[in-house]
Amino acid sequence: MTTKVVVLGGCGFIGRNLVTHLLDVGKYSITIVDNLSVGAPFVSDAKMIVGDIRTITQLDADVVINCAAQCGVQQSMQDPKKDMETNVGGIVNLLQLSVKHTVKRFIQLSSFAVLTNRSFYGLSKQVGELYCQMFSKIFGIETVVLRLSNVYGPYSEHKSSVIAKWVRQRKQGQPISVWGDGTQTRDFVFVGDVVETIEKAIATPLPKKHMVLPVCTGVDTMVQTVADSISNKQVVTNELPVGDGNCVVVDPLVTRELLGVGLHSLVCEKVMELI
Ligand SMILES: NC(=O)c1ccc[n+]([C@@H]2O[C@H](COP(=O)([O-])OP(=O)(O)OC[C@H]3O[C@@H](n4cnc5c(N)ncnc54)[C@H](O)[C@@H]3O)[C@@H](O)[C@H]2O)c1
């Protein structure tokens, strides 16, 4: 039988890559729900509903995948209330609806930002994780939190993350802007590896009803190394923005073992495919 999957935020960077991948796999009937605050609709065989995760009232799904979020670290520092309303209020609404409509599994995309405690974004994503845990404990719904490191790849033109910004600047013929001394690190993970992991999380049996799994490479790369591979025309700004710094290195072994995925694309090689 076809599995009914609802992808919230399916018009965004990861959501669009995910929907495209799931349609290619061909085993799923897909509905996208997105409020189009960031993402834009695209032509596909998925059903498209314009809706907001804070206010929707229906979820007809076997599996729910929540890619919708307020994703900006800097925006969260400027407007913590708005960040909380989407990243906490929105997820609580989705979890409540998932219980009401007997959704089998709820997959939440979280972030490595929960590990560094540097921003309101990290805080709201952490609270979202805790709501998944509590809903699973109280109502028995399966919740899988996929904690992503720094994702890059196609359809990320609108993002403010470093690789997306540098690829955009290089395509526009501008020098790329490097913050700080370039020694700050990221665990860059390719979106193709991320969406394969999400697909495996749809149906793979897991040892517990609530799981938190890292989605990363386990390799920290200095941003300067990636900057040099994109362009030698660079402008350096001395100060790091609030909320920035080195990444935390996490071993993705548990995710590899439980979901049987690779997560190993080489960052500089894949980045050149985007230019
Ligand atoms: N891109 C990364 O490097 C990265 C890293 C770690 C975690 N994540 C997480 O992955 C998820 C997807 O990130 P992304 O990079 O694709 O972001 P994105 O901003 O490209 O996509 C988010 C999508 O959600 C939609 N959206 C926002 N608020 C909404 C709301 N209230 N109701 C309905 N739709 C709404 C937007 O229109 C957009 O299409 C987020 O939860 C993010 O926190 C992303």
C-alpha cells in the first residue's frame, strides 16, 4: 500500500529536495503544506496546500515530516517571539494533530544549533525536540528527531548559510565575504545524503518510540578551506556575527547503523557542482 506522507515546509531548501527524492522513489503519495513565507511552489506530482503549521487543522498522513521552521539564527536574535511561535507553537500544533489523526510516525528536522546554546533559534529547536519526546511518552506516537549539521546543495539560493551565500556571490561575479579569520568550522553535509536519510527514517524500524539521530558527516571543515575552493576573490570582515562559532563534532555512526545510510559526500567536490 502507498504510504501517505505530508511534508510541512516542502517548498523550502530541504523540503523541495526531499519531495523530489520521494517522488523519484515512487512509493509515496505526497502532500506539501507550506505558507510560502520563504519557499516558492514548484511543479511536481505532489499535492500542494498553502497553509501554516501554527494554524492548520487537518493532517491526513501515515507519516509527517516537518521541514517548516523559522530557520534564521540572526532573525531569531532580532525577534525571539516570532521564532518561538513557529518553532515551538507550530510543532506543538502539528504533534497534537498527528495524535488526533493517528499518524504513525512524526519526523522532525532539528539542528546542531541545539548543541551550542548560542541563539534563540537553537533554543526553540531544542524545545521542539523536547515536545517530540513528551508527545511520544504521553501518547505513544513514534517521533524521530533528525538533528542536522550544516546542509548545502541545490535549491538553497535563498539561504544565508555560508556555502549558499558564497555560491550566490560567485555566480553574481562578486567577491565572497568571509567572516572572522576563516578558522571557524562547520560539519557540511550534502542535501542529497540528508534526504536519503530522511527517506530511510520514514519506515525503518527503530529501537525506541522516540529517537534523536544526528545527520552529519562527523568531519569538521574550516570555512576558509571551502571559501578557497569557491573563489580567490574574497573580502574579510573581522567580527563573527552573534551566534556564530565553531561547530560541535558528532559521530554519525548511530544513524549509519540504524538507518543504513552513507552521509559521506566530499564537501569541496560537491560545492563545485553548484557553481
Ligand atoms: N539548511 C540547513 O543547513 C539546516 C541545518 C540544520 C537544521 N535545518 C532544519 O531543517 C529544516 C528545513 O530547513 P531549510 O534549510 O529547508 O529551510 P527553508 O527556510 O529553506 O525552508 C523552510 C520552509 O518552511 C516554510 N515555512 C516557514 N514557516 C512556516 C510556517 N509557519 N508554516 C508553514 N510553512 C512554513 C517556508 O516557506 C519554507 O518553504 C528546518 O527545520 C531547519 O531548522 C536546516
